[in-house]
Amino acid sequence: MVVGSAGALTVIRSSSGPGEARRTARHIRRSDPGHYQLFVQGRGSAYARQNGHENRLAPGDISLTDLSRPFHCVHPARTAILVRFPRAVLPLRERDVAAVAGARIPGDHGLGAVVSDLARQIPHHLDRPGGPRLGGALLDLLTVAIAGRLDRCAALPPDVRNGALLARVHSFIEAHVADPDLTPAAVADAHHISVRYLHKLFRNEQTTVAAHIRRRRLERCCRDLLDPAQSHRPVSAVGRAWGFAGATQFSRAFRETYGMPPGEFREAHRHHPPIAAEA
């Protein structure tokens, strides 16, 4: 079990054999921390019950548990991510949250998939400088996912809606970064917003949309160039694999970022590799 923090979130990465978790009214009277808990199913499955909702959670599925209300969960051997946070940081009315507490949110499509993917990334950023930002993005996404189930998205604060949208944009870019047709216009079109509004979302990101896409492509290329198992691949093939349209474009962008052409970079680090680039 790994425990850490990401802003207001306490994150637990759990791996266990068969078991169950139960919280009764007696437990709550004895100790009520006033927290919610986001449950993200990893390997295996779980059977959870709260507020009249009874669900089987498959890998990737998520469910929000209100720790101030009774619940029961039974599971075989499994892994899971548990994210606990104070009720006050979720900008939704408690009665609205109660309506979905214990319900299964599918993790294979829609916002549920984005929440699930981001929650599974957070354990890799525990107690790091970027942790609070990831934690905030997760809360925004979860808020919009819950509000969407209640048809209350329009009532959410604009910063919450925008934060969730920005997190979805980042997730989309990560999933399509190898596509040479991934441009700011393509990203905006996929999210049914204008390019101007997309640039507005990135205003506080200290980069532009195009620069962010280019940086993520270069980081993937750098990783492959440093990989001994891929030393036989032509440099131009590495660039094409990560969305660069031609060798000249790739070489120019790589030199501007790393100070040398990609071929020289690979050769320079063949026997003395640097710290691996961010994947």
C-alpha cells in the first residue's frame, strides 16, 4: 500500500487479497472525518453498496463513496486507487452528491474514462510539485462528471468547468500526440470549442497549444532515441512515429530544444545516457 498527498487529496494505491470493507452507523458515530472517497478499480473486481446503489466494479470503473454514510464493499484479490478528500472541496450540494454516492461510473468511455485515467496517474506524482495541480484537475473532472449525471453542469462555477475541460484537452493530446494531423484546430474541433477559446484555456499554462503538442512529441522522440532496443531505427522513423511530418521539421525542432540534431543526440548518449525524458 502506498500513501501520499496531491494537494487536498490523500491518495492510496492498494493491492490486496480477498476481503471486505464495511462502515456502519456505529463507526460513523464514533468517527466521522467528513470526507468523500473516490474508488478506482484496478485489476480484479469489487462489489460495492451505498445509498441503495449496488454495483459490480470492473477494471477502470469509478465510484464515489460518502464516508459519512454506511457502505459495504466485497472484493476478491484486486488492486485499486483510493482518493480521499474533504467534502468541502467538492463544489456540489451534499444532497446532489448523495444521489450518486455508491453509483458505478463506467471507466471505459466519456468523462468517467478521463477521471479514471487521471486518478491512476496521480500515484506517480505523490508529494511532488505538480501534485496539487493534478489533484485540482481531478476534482474539477469529478465535479463535472457528477454534475453531468444530475444534469447540473450549467450550474457549476466557470473555473470548475474550464478546469475539467482543460484536463480533457490534455488527455486528448496525450492519446493523439502521434497523429501528424493533431493541431490546435483539431483539438478545438474534437471538444466542440473555437481555437480562440482553446488558447484562452491555455492562458495560464505558460505555453501555447502548439508548443505543448511539439514538446510532448519531442519528449516521446527523446525517450525512443535513448532506448538501446530502438538503436536500429532510423532517426527519421522515430520522428514520423511521433507526428513529425518530415525529417527536416523534426531535426529543426529537436535542435532548438536539445541543442543538437537527433542523430548526434543519440550518439552522444549511447554510452552515457542522461536521465530519461518524461514519457
